[in-house]
Amino acid sequence: EAQVTQNPRYLITVTGKKLTVTCSQNMNHEYMSWYRQDPGLGLRQIYYSMNVEVTDKGDVPEGYKVSRKEKRNFPLILESPSPNQTSLYFCAIGHSYNEQFFGPGTRLTVL
Amino acid sequence: GENVEQHPSTLSVQEGDSAVIKCTYSDSASNYFPWYKQELGKRPQLIIDIRSNVGEKKDQRIAVTLNKTAKHFSLHITETQPEDSAVYFCAASRPGNTGKLIFGQGTTLQVKP
């Protein structure tokens, strides 16, 4: 069974304090992606990775960084979080962008 | 840039009725169109998808139709049940190996018993 783990699941932090949301998969899938979900805006892609050391910007990459040093992990880094990054974040995996399987989500609040 | 418009934003139907959600995409080169269902407090889950070389696809009570000329695709749910109540998202991908998936804004479907 596909497993996508996100940590933490909930986080309240303050403006400017660097944070990392981890995403880990056990399926050996090449493709991983990060989305943010906001009311009325649907799911918006932040970054995606087609394979190790290959990452690219989605539609809303500003203020975020990612890395893909190994296949199973795809952390999302907020170097200097701001209140407009308060959102629900999902990591997703797949053989490609098709048939993506989503993680459980991370609810982030930036005060 | 690529855009996906989804309508309606909310939809309320009686149990047993049909529900239709429509999406329009802007990039005529898009070739993959999935639909995701998100129950309250849970993650989005893929329920059906269609590729640009197919006009219609069915899976039990759900079906998706694609009109490439008009650049729109629709989700049809027949004989709706209370457990169909959820937020539904359409999406469209760019062709080639780009990895980008553009989602619509979502439709909240309420099925009244």
C-alpha cells in the first residue's frame, strides 16, 4: 500500500522562523510534488520533482524551497515564513504527474 | 498561462439525482484530465481520469466526458448517495514530461438524503 508521510501534521509558528515540512514515501516513485490548498483557490502546485536532483517550479513557488537528494524524501523549506503562507499543504507522489497519491496534509499557521 | 475554471462552486442535489461538474481549460495542448474527491478533513483522492485520445470514460456511477474542441470536460455522477458528498477537483496537465498539474477551484457537492 502506498504510504506518504508528512511531518509535522500541524504547526503554528511565527513570521521569519525557518521551518521544514518533510515528505517521505515508501513506493519508490520517481515523481513527488507539493501543493497548498486555500479556500476558493483549490490546490496550487508549489514545486515538483521528476526524479532525484531534478526539481522544478509549479505555479506558486515564491517563498518556498525544495530538495530531492534521495528518492524517498522531498522536504519543503520555508526560509522566512510569512502569514500569507498559512495554508494546508499536501505532498503527492506518483510514477509521473498522472495518478498522484496525496499525503495526509500539514496544516501550517504563521503568526 | 495555463488555467482551469471549474463550475459550479457548490452543488446541492437530492439523493438519487445526478450531479454534473464542468471544467474548462485554456491550454489546448493539455492531454490528461484527472478528477479528485476530497472528503471533509481528508486528503484528495483520484476517482477517475481521462486522456485526450478518449471522449468518455465510465466507472460504475461516475463518468467523465471530454470535448477537446471546446476545451472542456465534465464529471457525471449518477444515482447520487450521501457518501458522494465531498469537494471535487478537476485538473489538467501540460503535455510532455513537464510534471505540472493545474487544478480547478473545486466544487462542494452536497447530497441530501
